[in-house]
Amino acid sequence: MRIAVLGGTGEIGEGFALHWAEKHHIRIGSRKVDKAEAAAERFNETLAIFGRKGDIQGFDNRTAAEEADVIILTIPYEHVSGVIDFVRPVLSDQNIVSPVVPMTRGEYFEYNTPARGSAAQEIQAMLPEGMNVVAAFHTVASRRLCSLDPAFQCDVMICGDDRRSKEVIIDLTNEIECLRPLDVGPLALASTIESLTPLLLNIAVLNHLKDPSIKVL
Amino acid sequence: MRIAVLGGTGEIGEGFALHWAEKHHIRIGSRKVDKAEAAAERFNETLAIFGRKGDIQGFDNRTAAEEADVIILTIPYEHVSGVIDFVRPVLSDQNIVSPVVPMTRGEYFEYNTPARGSAAQEIQAMLPEGMNVVAAFHTVASRRLCSLDPAFQCDVMICGDDRRSKEVIIDLTNEIECLRPLDVGPLALASTIESLTPLLLNIAVLNHLKDPSIKVL
């Protein structure tokens, strides 16, 4: 499978790349192609250190998206609409994954409910007819994911309206041994899982926990 | 400490009563005093089976609340305003705890955001000046709490604006060995933890998990 990780030059992009590179083609996207290429080279070096195979590649966001089967938007909420405008010409039938969280930091981290209910529903409304958003990966502690920390365990809460798209993402999540996918229902419920990110960040600060993640027991 | 559990004749009331009865005076409240007395008797019998001491008592909600230091509102959202109206004459300086969740069940469980942002903020607005609400215990799987299931572990997310009230509830939570209190910030953030209840219920149904609870790792 070809997986484009747009805005994927940071830790969360690296985490996905390291875990999926042996089995899939990972296409790191960035606004600047040289930044994406540098990140891909760095991730390939880390892969080698961990003794894993793979050939991660870097592209501008549109090129990364063009031949992908799955597009993951690891992009700050503020930039999502610009990135989608830029890649729109190459959007057709890719599965779109949104880990996007609209939040601000004042004294506390706070979820800012968008007019359509959630970032995922906003993104759905921006896409060409027939494409489907799956909301997922909001609570993955990226530093622990990309360190391949053997003690790391995290539940990935997933929602979406299209059964087939959701199953693609559930399967990809299952391929990462430290993650467990949990179906939480339709896209209309995305705000609840998006708001877990500021909740976890507040919990981390107030309770002195480092890189916390969520498990349902 | 005298702890009133209003609407406490069900499983969650029993769970609190069984865990706190050795150290505290538990006052089960109900709209009907005979229902509260019957529940208290049943809980005392269960205490004896588990070899724990205690003398749980049953009252109408107002009498239960009157001499309490802590009042826990284990009441469906729809009945909260009626119960607060009924107990208002005896409210003065008790710590009020809200595990209340405004939700409905259609095809999925759904959180219904109240006009003030959360049930806890609505309750705060109903109370006499100077009283403080702490929101807590929304994600405690009550059946597992009252079974004293040794494998049960659950994080209790707690928010509130008054430091002292919040610490009373954090300490009470710490006394229950299977629970860990986590401070999640001010009462303005209560909607996020209230919405975890319908999230967990959907997860339970969609992923065939029984009585799920949440842990932050």
C-alpha cells in the first residue's frame, strides 16, 4: 500500500514511517520538497539502526498524495485547508485520515469545537464527492511511537462513516504491534476523540506524566 | 467524613459505599426513603460478605445531604435540577461532586452539550453562592467497582475550580485502591470528561468490551 504522510516530517510522521516501512511504501510530504527528502533520509537511517528494511521517500505534499492509497494529514489544524486546496487536483479515491485537533493553549489546552462539529467533519466537507475521512491517531504519543518503545501501548480510537475506509485504517493500526484500534462509531462523533488530545496534554502537565496515551481496559 | 450519595441505590452508589464505609459515614439518598433504607441494608450485607466493617444508612435525598461533608450526585441528568431544588434548603458548605452525564442513545450514545458547556457547569450555576462543584467519576465501571474486582483499574478524571474541594475528592479517590485520580483542570473543561461516558459505551458495543474503563499510560 502507498501511504502518504502529509506534513510528516515530525515525530508522528517518523513513527508511522518506521512502523509501516517494511510492508508499505511511505511517502513523506511537506510544503518544501527538500525538507521532506531530508526527513525521509533521516527516517531511513533510523530504520537501518533498528535493523528494519524500507525505502521511505520525500515529496512535496501534492506529489506525495498523488499516487497514494492512504493520505494521513499530520498537519496543524490552521494549515489543513491550505494543504487540502493544494492537493485537491490529485484527490480521487484515496482514504483520508485525520488526526487533526483544533485546539489552543492558554492557561490550559482547550479544544475549540469547529462550526461543523469537528475538524474531521470540516475536512470531509472540503473533499471531492465520494471521498471519505476516517478520524484516528489523535492520542498516539508520537515520541514513544517513533522510539519503538517496547513498553508503549496505546488505543487508537477510530471513527468514520464509510465501512471500507475505516477497515483499511483499522488494519493498518493492527499492523503496529503497540497500537490497538477501537471503532468508536460514525464521523459525527469525531469531536469526542479529537478533544482527547488537549485532555491528555492537560493531564500530562497537571499530573507530571510524560507522553501519556490512553488505554481502554 | 460524612458522604451522601444521592440517587445512590444503584451500582455506582453501592461501589462507593462498599469502598468508603470502613472509614466514612455513608448516607445513601433516594427520592423514597424506604428504597434508600433497603439499599443501605443490602449494601451492609454485602460489606459483611466481604468481611468489611461499616454502617451504611439510608435517607431521603434531603436528609442524606443535610449533615454531609460531601454530596455525590449519582443522578440521571434529567433529574438533577429537581433533586437540587429539593435539597437546596440544606445546602451550605458541602462539597458537591458531579458524575452526571447528559447523553442520549439513538443508533449510538451521544453527548448532548448543555447550554452552559457541561452538566457540571449547569449544576454549579444552580448552587448557592460559595459552593463548589467538582466533576469526577464519569468513567468508573460501576459493576466492577462494586464487585471489588481485584483486576479492576480505572483513572478518575477530576476537574473543578476550587483547589480545596478538588483535593477532598482526590483524597477520597486515592482511598479506593483500584482508582487513580487525575487532575484535568478547571470546571470549564468538564465537557471533555463527561463525553467520555458515551464514548466508552460506544466502544463497548462496537468492540465487544464489557464494562470498559479508561487508563492513562
